[in-house]
Amino acid sequence: MDRRELGSFLRSRRERLRPQDVGLPPGPRRRTPGLRREEVAVLAHISTEYYVRLEQGRAPRPSGEVLAGIAGALRLTDAESGHLHLLAGTAPLRTALHRRDVRPSVLALLQRLPGTAAVVLSAAFEVLAWNDLAAALMEDFAPLTPRERNLARKAFLGPAGARPQPYGISDAAEFRFGVVRDLRAALARYPADPAVAALVEELRAGSADFARLWERHDVQATPVLTKTFRHPVVGDVTVDCDALLLDESDQHLVLHTAPAGSRSAEALAFLEVLGRADVAT
């Protein structure tokens, strides 16, 4: 149970709600945003003292029933409620370290996907595996170290004063939002993994954007279904983006495809030939 993170998450969600959001009268003007702690406690059917201790990180582990009451009081989504349970230690944790080994059948699948730029990402956003088209569309990951293949670093850590836009992607802001959300969930699932914790601390220290988004405690975002890569050879390539969860390893298989007959599909076909030629040489 991470008491400090649990308290911070509860506080951030409470401060976003207005009395009218939960069926309470607005009342007189308030000094602070959001609901009062005692109002959340009443809605969750728990004592105000206990709820205050939860936000302050001083309470013992709450039961599932208490968490369900708080989730209802704060109008949490399913994803937010699941995150709340993870922080409280009432949801099953995965192994101590996040997985970096990719199943052989998945590696073979990457090479059997025509017209598809495919990568496998770890729970900490490291590119673990890729096919030739992904290398041609994004970059050749082979000579890079695991640290250099981390897309979270590429999204947040760039030249001083610059806002990184890896691979010229059109949805850089949305991607950064998703990185923060997913890293928060990864840290909750792997609290003993030093690599995940160190990555989060590095990003918090090195990026004002990351630090700001981290303090928002968002755990749900609208998925990005299409994105555009700005490629130095073929120009803009707009693709459909599908991320498939490999549940047993907590990894994602990310597929980039373009509608048949489109200019972007032709660009991918050209890059696929180019990628194979690079591998052959």
C-alpha cells in the first residue's frame, strides 16, 4: 500500500468535484476548490476522521467495501477505481519486476504482418521488439541501448526549452498524456521495481510537463486511433494505431496500418521495401 500516493490521488479527485456534481447544494462560496472532506466521508458512509487520515497517508489499509464507497462518492470511472484499489493494495500485484522478454510467437508474428509497422512496448515504454517497417517508419532501434529505446524519455526529455515530438507525430501531446497515465499505473503494479521508479523520478526531475501531468493523477484517457508520422523521406504518413495488450507479460503490441489504396499505404509499402533493403545490406 502506497499511503502517500493514495492520499494524493484521493485529494486530487476530491478537488475536481463540485457539490452539484454529487447531488449536493452549492452552498456559500468556498475557499478551496472541490468537495470538502466531510462531504466525501458522508457520501462514502465512513467517518470524516478516517477519510482525513486516508488523505494524509496515516490510515491503515482500507477494505474493499470502504474503497467502493469512496469510488462512488468521488464518481470514479472503472479505470480510476481500479487504480485506487492498486494504490490501496487490495488488487493483485504482478511480479516484482516488469517483463522485458518477448514471447517467441509474438516475435514471429511481427515479421508476418504485411504493410504493418509493429512494435512491442514494455510496461515502462521500452521498445522491446519491432519489425523492418517499424524501423523504417520510426528509426532503427537495433543500435540503440534500452535506455535510448524508451519512448517515455523520447516524449519528455529533449533539448532545453523544447517540447519533444518523437518521429514528428501529430498527437505528441496526447501521447505524453497517455505515457504519464500508463507509467502511474505501472508504478502501482510494480512498486518494488527500481527501473520503473527510477524512470518516473527521472522524468519528474527532467520535464516540467511530466511533473505537471503527474500531479494531475489522471488514470484514464481517450485512446488515439489515428496518428500522423512526419517522415524525412516520404513525408506525412497517417496511420491507424491499435495497441493490443499482451496480458501475461503486461506488454503492448502496437500496430500501425493505413487504409488500402491510400497515399499513406503506398508510403508504407515503399518504406517496407526500403527497410528490407537496409536489412539485406
